[in-house]
Amino acid sequence: MPAVTVENPLTLPRVAAPAEAVARPVLAVTTAPSGFEGEGFPVRRAFAGINYRYLDPFIMMDQMGEVDYAPGEPKGTPWHPHRGFETVTYIIDGIFDHQDSNGGGGTITNGDTQWMTAGSGLLHIEAPPESLVVSGGLFHGLQLWVNLPAKDKMMAPRYQDIRGGNVQLLTTPDGGALLRVIAGELDGNQGPGITHTPITMIHATLAPGAEITLPWREDFNGLAYVLAGRGAVGAERRPIQLGQTAVFGDGGSLTVRADEKQDSNAPDLEVVLLGGRPIREPMAHYGPFVMNTREELQQAFEDFQKGRLGTIPAVHGMTGSGPSEA
């Protein structure tokens, strides 16, 4: 799991929660069920079973892989529409091609992020490049859906290409953790992702036995999802491991700790930390559309069926004959 790393974390800016910060309690730890997406690539549904009031403004998150494909096995998704939210695709290992009908797209690989604001709507495809299909290889990533407030749901689509080398790198006072700030802000350090809904997204790597206690905005919710390894969350040290999500309560800091002993295939604890300011608006979600009312959902499907969400371009070597629902 290389993503983005440094040889000596102690060369980086250091972050710690102030001593007077109120620790966030752990409200729940849930286990993600496994499933398949698109043409059949394996995913873990990180937020399954969590009440939406603890997720808002996040809608869903899939851990894609980790899977080591044999030649001919890599899979993606067919062309499909989106409206009313943002998709954030973060590739940890491997490579993925992206393209949308608004002209956005490209290839993202180890540590890169594609941030697509669907807004009023577009068509979108994600697929492994032909070279990976031929050779096979390791693939591992995340896709996060971030809601848009009603005032922004019909905004013009936008695409951000965030290279791994541009993320903000931080560490803890003892250098036991590497913090990659992909979006938002942590203790005055800003990540490159530009968000319409205020959020923070961090990929943290904790060495065995390391502990992080980070300042966390009190108006944000708090979530931690384990990509690999095992550890504990909260001051109460509630156990957590691969494929589990911790939901934090209110407070000004959150704590994650890596177990002293890790599995041989996961030498460190790898965790994604998420926080966002809740939108607190009605949400109507069905398939690839996230709106505020059922009527708006019906309009989105009608607009898609009538071709109003765009046409499939032939760029980056990707072609298609017509839109397909997914």
C-alpha cells in the first residue's frame, strides 16, 4: 500500500490536539459487507448500516479491492449517469482511467484522486487501462460520495485532478504516523481538494503501537474506516480492524491507535478519517442520483433517458455507443 509516503516523517509539520480538546466518544463500530460493483469488481460497503444522520454530508463509500488480478480479470464500470453530488475516487494501488461527458478525465494511479462534481448531471465511466487488463496486477482504492446542498445540486459539473504529490503531508509529535490531507483542513494545513460541502478527508498510516489524537472541527461529524491492519479508536480504545467503520460522537478531537502487532500482509494500520459539516436537508437517493425530493429524482431519470445529461465522447481511448444505467 504505497500511496504517497516519505522516508522520515519527522521532517514534516506535526499535528496534535490541544490538551483542553474534548475527546470524541465512539458511538459505534460497524463491519462493511462485501459485494460487487460495475462489471464485477469487489467492494466493501463502508457505511452500510450506519444511520444517515451520522454520515451527512457523506452518502456512501466503497473500498475497491484490495485485489490482485490475474491477466484478463481487471474490471470497471460501464457508462452511467450522476446528478446532485460529488464522487471522490482515490487510488491507493494500481491504475484507473476516468472519463466524463463534460470533458473531464484522465488516468489516476498510486495516491492520485479524481474529484468529480456531477452537479446538474453528466455521464461517467471508470475502467482499468488495456495494459492492466492484459497484465493483471494489484488494484486498491476508495470511492466516496459527498452530497451537495440544494442550492448547488444543479451547478455546472466540475472535475479536479489531484496528483498524489500534491496532498498535504503531516505527522504526529513522535513521527509515528503519516497523515495525507487529501481535502479540507487539519490544524491549519490545507489539502488540495476543493469542496462545495465543507469536509476533511485524510489517509493516515500508523506504525505498530503509534497513536494519533487530532484536533477535529466541532461542527463536523467524525468517521474512521480501516483499509488495512488493526487497532483501536477513541480514548476508550475500542477495537477496530480491516473493513470496519468507527462513528464518533461530539467533541474537539479524535483518537486512533495501531495495535503493537499487525498482520504480516499489513505491517501498519491504514485508516481513512472523514469529517464534514452536515447539510441537514431532505435527501432522495436512488441509484446514480442524489436529490432532495422524489420529484427531482423522477426528473433526473427523465433527463437521462432523453439524453439531457450529455453524450458519450471518444476520448482517452474510451468509446461507447450509448448510455447505460448503473
